[in-house]
Amino acid sequence: MTQNPTLYCSTCRTTKPPLFARRAYRCVMCGKTRNLTDYRVELDQLRAMTASRPVMKVVPSTPAPLAPTTTCAWDTCENEPRSNSKYCSRNCSNRNARARHAVRKAS
Ligand SMILES: [Zn+2]
Ligand SMILES: [Zn+2]
């Protein structure tokens, strides 16, 4: 896991914390100043931005191997179905039939 860097300035996107002087925050990189309230809002926006749009986005150079497009018709089963069936096994077929029977009984 790569952690997103914490950004402190929406103008220059520096990761260096600003200086606090004369009741204002001054960016050490671009010199932008804002008061406490404005700065809190700015930090919130920056945080939301880095959270929703990770900086270290991993772009795979090769496509991931394709998962089997069809899985067993039984809900929780991820196995590949057998060529002559919707299910991977007799077991799943039975479980599905039993579940459907229970639903029909309940309604
Ligand atoms: Zn700045
Ligand atoms: Zn199955």
C-alpha cells in the first residue's frame, strides 16, 4: 500500500507544511497566505482530492488475466461451471434447488 502524500497548498501542491505567523498560514513554497478558517477549508478540499484521486495510480502495463466470465449458478460459488451444466458440481445444483424450494414455500 502506498500512502497518498499530504498536500498543504492548493496552489503549488507542496507537501511541506506552511509557516504560521501573524495568525495566518504562509506557504513555504509559493508564499500564499490564508487565515485559519480559510486554511482549514483548503486542507479539507486537498484531503478530499487526494483521497478520491490517488496520486500513485497504478496502471498495469499488461491486462490482468481474465476471470472466468461465467461462474457456477449457485450464489456463493465462484467455481467455473461444467460444460454441460450451469453448476460446477452436483452439490451446487442440489443446494440451488433446495434454496429455490425454500423461497417458493415461504412466499
Ligand atoms: Zn503554495
Ligand atoms: Zn458451484
